[in-house]
Amino acid sequence: MNTLHTWFSQQSPFLIGYFGTALVIGAYVPQIWRLLSEQCSAGISVRAYALWMLSSALFLGHSITIGDVVFMATQLVNIFALAIILVLARRFRNQLCAAHARKLRVVQA
């Protein structure tokens, strides 16, 4: 039991970090899924996501410099997910789903 406690005490910062990375992945899934399924980019600020991607790239550089593997993994996930969102937002630019069309009272042909 003492060995398990010691191991967990030593590994808990890494485990917490990887759990946080899993939450980051989970947070992007609904946005990516919505873009793919609805093919609607209404409400997506491409500039904001691009800035977010730039900040993730800078954080990735910092994490490499300090050698923090968990932080590197998180930033790589951020960059990958943000790239997907940016590509899909550009691909579906000027397309509206039924919900946004109703909200904006746009008649779809």
C-alpha cells in the first residue's frame, strides 16, 4: 500500500495533466462534430480561432523549451483541433444550417 501511495504521489501531477489534456480533446469534439454534421460556420470567428492557434504554437514552443511533456501534448492537441476547426470553418464559409437560417430569417432554396 505504501508503494502505491508513493507512486501515486509522484505521478499525480502527470496524471492530472493528462486528464486535463483529455478534457481539452473532449471540449473540441462538439464544435468539430457540429461543423461536420451541419456544414454551418455561422458564429465561428476564424480570427479568434487563428489567434488561439498562434497562442497554442507559442505555448508549444515554451513547453518544448522547459521540457514539459504534458504541456507539449496539450498544445499539440490544441493545434490539431484548432486546425480542423479553421479548415472546416473556411470550407463551410457562407453556409447556414436550418437553425441559423431560421434565426436570420433566410430563405433557403
